[in-house]
Amino acid sequence: MSELQLVAEPAPLGFTPARTALIVIDMQRDFLEPGGFGETLGNDVSLLQAAVGPCARALAAARAAGMLVIHTREGHRPDLSDAPPAKIARGAPSKRIGDPGPMGRILIRGEPGHDIVSALAPLPGEVVLDKPGKGAFHQTDLAQILANAGSDTLIICGVTTEVCVHTTIREGNDRGYRCVALADACASYFPEFHRVGLEMIKAQGGIFGWVSDATCFADALKRAAAAA
């Protein structure tokens, strides 16, 4: 498949599906589902759930085009050996990393709350990347996976916009990747943070990357498939 044009801001972006990866950030039960850790902190999880449909649209399009799909999950080893003490100490007592939560121990790999929501469940063969930090490159083999695939463009969605999505885009930008945030497929517990986070990415001619949406991304791939 030849280069496609993606409608985006601050300008359209040409991309080649074979050299592009879709990265779905931290769409985990503890963050998105009622009764999970996110809600126990007083957050309105419906704000994050709004991104599920657009994420599913982007996933379906990427899968149909045979693109590399990567799912990430933020979480730590059960013994907390990969969790910095300063991170463990944050938050109210009984609501810290490793403490018992409504869906198992908070942010611990293998616990029910750590898993990806069923609507976006990874398919066999798709990469599932467990990360101990906010950014998907930190202490993971993402850079090696992308290098092996020959990727140069990252289409990024998930939660939350201003934290793990933004950190991953900044990391990717510094490593030379062209990074695109799908605005409707990202979300935050704080709508203003979501808005400003997206503005920051595309500011000054795209200081960190581009902003598009799931429909534009899916339409670009569908047009190419129809032409083929």
C-alpha cells in the first residue's frame, strides 16, 4: 500500500500503513470501569469510557489494513521491585500502588483491574506491553519492537490524554517518530486537561506531533483499500 493522506492538524500527514503502528494506551478496567480504582478516587469514569468506541474504530481499521497494533498497560511487578519508592508513597494511604483495591491490588500486573477492557481486548498475535511508568518507552522493549517492524509513524490513542498518552508522544517525538494523537480516541478525567493536552501537541507547527481523529484515520485506510 502506497502513502496515504491523513487529515490532521496542524497539517495533513502522509503515512504508509506498513511503517505505522497503532498504540492503544492503558485502556484498563481499573481506569475505565465503574467500581474500579479510578472511580474510587472520585473520578467520573464515563469521561474515559467515551474513548472506547473511537478506539475500537481505530483498532478495526488498523487490523483490516494489517498494521502493527500495540496495547499498553501501566502496572508493576507483584513484589513492587520496579516501582520507585517516591511513586509508591504518592496518594492517600490505602489507595496507593500495591494496596488492595476494588479489582485486586492497585496497578499490579495480573490483577483483574490491570487487564484491558473487553471491548478492546487484544487479538492473538498483537503486542501487549506492560510498562512500569507513564511513557510506553520507559523500561520496555517498545523501541526494539518498532525498529524491528521498520515503523516511522505512531498513531496513539488511549488514556489519559495529559499523562500516559502525552508522555508517550513526547518520548516518541524525541526518538524521531512522527506521532499522531487521535483526539476522540483519547480521554481524561479532566476535560480541560484533554483539550489543552491536544493543543500542546499540535502547537507551533506540531511541536510534538499531529492531532487527528479515529474517523479520519479509518477513512484514510478505507479509501486506500477501496482503490486497491
